Amino acid sequence: MPTAGEVMPEIKRAATSFLEAGGNWSEGGGVLDSLRTAGVSLEVAATAALLQPDEALASTLRVVYPQYAGIGPESAAVIVLFDQLLQRPTLAQPAETTRQMALDIRLKRDIAAGAAWTVEKINPLTSLGSPVPLTAAASSVLSNPRITLSEPARLDIGTGRINNNVLQIMLGLADRFTYAVQVMHTGHIQTVFPHPRLSNHAVGRAVDIREINGRRVVDDPFNNPTISEFVTAAALLGATEVGGPTDLNGDRPGFFTDDVHSDHVHVGITPGDAPAHLR
């Protein structure tokens, strides 16, 4: 799934292999059995139990996209978006159901021991809270054919708790670009890795975009002029933090880049901060 030109593709490979091992099983099997057969400890395998909902008889999992969420010397985080086809008892309707999820996968390695990256745990899902009435902007984003929303992102917007300014920025971007949203809140790491500081994703004030005008950000992160046009447009629309493969502000805040943002564009709002291009 990760491309050869990515930063440390072995991290993504370890995360996706873990999910594929745990999410593909036939009748009579299950997540724990599949992961234990793959050599995963019971403690780690238990964190993947959400891949096996009640009454599921079999599962087929397909990774849509793995996105970096944090990279350190001996720890990392990957947000993996995937589709899961579940087989249920024949008396249930429908017998097959498909769901799309994004999960926060944590990994570790021991450099001194020369160990490879392995999954440490899957973090539990979080929610923005009980639904509230949708704003006009939320309804417009949900119905906009130029915005491809992952199911977790659609769920977040459907709660009515995504910041309205973020939604307005999304609509403004859709006037110029088509794009695909990877994650907003659900499935995203809740802090700014590796620090304890709360992320804007945790409170519904940010969106991560994996694809612009039909082209994945990761496929040509440094030579695709559309990415620069997109992040500039996000700032002009009011985004106070815009992360991506390149930094348009240099040493100044607002725009930023690092290895984590080499595979997606982050658009967020911090109340009280000026738009990224003015900081």
C-alpha cells in the first residue's frame, strides 16, 4: 500500500499488515485467532477487537489509505482508512454489510536491538458527542459532489459539531478543486504527536485531505503545483494552520511541513490566530 518514495514506508507497511491480518477471516475464525496466528501477542491483538462486531461470521478488509499521524525514533502513529465487508447470519438482513472506518494505529521499535516496527495497539475510537442540528454549511458539505468524504468524516459532520468556519473553508476549496477527505475527528489521533497538547482534530476544528483533483498528495508531494495552490487557497479562506509537503511561510507560523505531512494536507483553525498567510 505505501509507495516506495514515501518517508519510512516500513511504518505504514507494518500498520496495514496488522489490519489485514486481523480483518480477514472466514467463518469459524475471528480477529484474535487471525492475529495470534500471525504472531501477535494477546494483549496487542485484544485492542483490535472492534474489527469483529457482534454476529459477524466472516470479514474481508481492504485498506483505502494509510496516513501518517506521528513519526518518532522509536514510536509512530498511522491513521488507516479501510473498507470492511462483514458476513452476518443468513437470517439477518442484509447478510453482507460494508462499513468504512479509520483507526489510530500506534507502533514501536527498539533501535538498539535492531528491531522492526510492530503495532503496539489500536487506540479506541472517540466521538465529538451527541448530534446537534446541522448548519447550512454542514448540509452543503455533506451533499457537495466535489468533496469525497470518508465515512468517518461524514459521521463527524453529521453530528453537527464540526466547526462552521472549517466547513465554510471546505466549501470554498470545493469551488476550485475536487478533493478527498481522509479524516476529521473520528479515527484521528487526539493529541499533537508526540506531545500531550490537544489537536484541533479532537475538537472538530481540522480536516485532513489525501487527494486533490484526483491525484493523491503522496504521489508527487514536492512537484505538484496543485498542492501549493490548494494550501494557499485554504489560507486565503481563513485557515490558521495549513500543513502539507511544503512550507510557504519559512520560519513563520501558519503554514508548516514535516515528514508526517508529506502524504496529506492538514487544514485547521485555532481561535484567535490570524490566517496562515498573514502570520
